[in-house]
Amino acid sequence: MLLEHGTKLVMIGDSITDCGRKHPVGEGLFDALGHGYVSLVNALLASGYPDYRIRVVNMGIGGNTVRDLQERWQSDVLELEPDWVSVMIGINDVWRQFDQPLMRESHVMIKEYEVTLRELVERTLPHVKGLILLSPFYIESNRQDAMRSMMDEYGDVVRRIAEDNNCLFVDTQAAFDSALKHVYSASIALDRVHPSQTGHMIIARALLRALEFDYVRVI
């Protein structure tokens, strides 16, 4: 697996990452990591690699866009001195263009999105061993749907930034698309954005696959 012994992994994003985590810093006992994919990643790492003593910190905040991440990056990422960082952002950047069409000040257009995310990645890489970029997603099988189509464009930006900077890329949209071959979207997320526990496990498995997690490892 790519994570080393004693790794500190900070995971940042929006409500999909937040999921009720402890504030101001999401780590510790009980539900400190929230009840989403971050908690599942931690549970799988702790059970599959207990000897690695990997420390997971959840710094997601609901409603965030890449603008919000930029404002809090120093305090919520760099000052925590992580070894690895995972970032999943972009859903609200797209969604606000559809659910708040007249509030243009809330819209993060694709050029701003790319410039801002790229700056955060380039600013962080000198300080960490690895960076994981997860694509934003929309749990909708119809690729011609307006929001799904735009989400795919933002996901392509994330892929491009990952390739340009030698980061791990996790195609969460592709992971959901695989599931949608067999189930209807509402069974994973009623609003096509906030996943059920099954949806969060889809994200967690996709992320761990990128990290070369070994499910049959003998402890």
C-alpha cells in the first residue's frame, strides 16, 4: 500500500466529506470522523493495517466550494502538517449554478475552479508525500443531463490537474457509473448528490483502490 507507517492523512472537502464530523478538527473518539466515506476509509485502514498506525483527520465542511477551501487551506491543511492529503471538491461549485441560478456571486465557473484548485495543489505538494484528488460526481446515469454534463467537465479538470502534478486521481464518477448499471440512482442518493452509506462505501473503495489497499492482507 502507498501509505507508510505512521502516516497522517488529512481529508478535506464539502458535505460529502464532512458528514457530521467533529469541529474544529475532525479526529478522535466516537463520531469525530463523521459517518461518511472518511470514517469508512479510517475503519478499513485501522482494521486492515493496524500495525501502520495511520492517523486520519476529517476537515470537510458542508456547502464548501473551492473558494472556501482556498480561504481555509493554511489553517485546515498546511498547519496540520499532513503526510498525505485527499481533496474532493466541486459539487457545490457546479450545483450553485443550478439551484441558485440568479445568485451569480455564488457560482464558481470552471476557469476559476481550475486556477484555484491548481494553485492549492501546487502550493501543497512541496510539503507532503502524496496528494489524492477525487473527482466531483453527480449520481445520474443520463450523461446528457445538464448538471451531470457540467459535473463531468469539472471532473476532467481534476483529472488534468492530477496528471500534470503526478497526484493520485480517483474517478468517483466512474465508480458510481459502474453501480448505476445495476441500480437506480435514487437508491444511492435521493438528491443525486448526498450518498447513502452504500454510496459512501463506493467512494471509500475507489479511494483505497488508488492507494493499492490489500483487502486480503494477513496481519
